[in-house]
Amino acid sequence: MQLTTIAVFFSLAAFGAAQLSTVTTGPPQSVPACVPGKYHCLPDHGKDAIYVCSNGKLVFAASCDNGRCVVQNQVPHCIG
């Protein structure tokens, strides 16, 4: 009984970790390597998106709405 409980716990933990990694992956890996001060306009869920890089990390993401920048979120993880 106890072994089954442990196995279920680890299965759920692995599933949760898989979900978490999916959520925090961010933009597709086709995003060019980050260069400080560079902006990348790329398709993102059917819309153009602007990605701002700093020190090799993607630190900001926004979508373009009629030429305006609409903030989506802060993206702290490294992309390139």
C-alpha cells in the first residue's frame, strides 16, 4: 500500500514538472540567440511579438497591436 502511494506521488510530481516546464518554456526555440539591446519581431500564437534581450536572456515579451506594444509578461529564462 505504501509503495503504491509513493509511486502515485512521484507520477504526479513528474506530471506536474512536465506541465511546469511546458508553461515556462516561453517562445519557441526558433527565437534567435539573444543579443543585448536587440528586439525580435516574431510570430507568437498568430500575432507578431516583440522580444527584448539583455545579457543573453529574454527579459521582456510583448505583442504588437496595431503598431503598439502590448505587454504580456516578464520572461526571465534564457533563450539563446
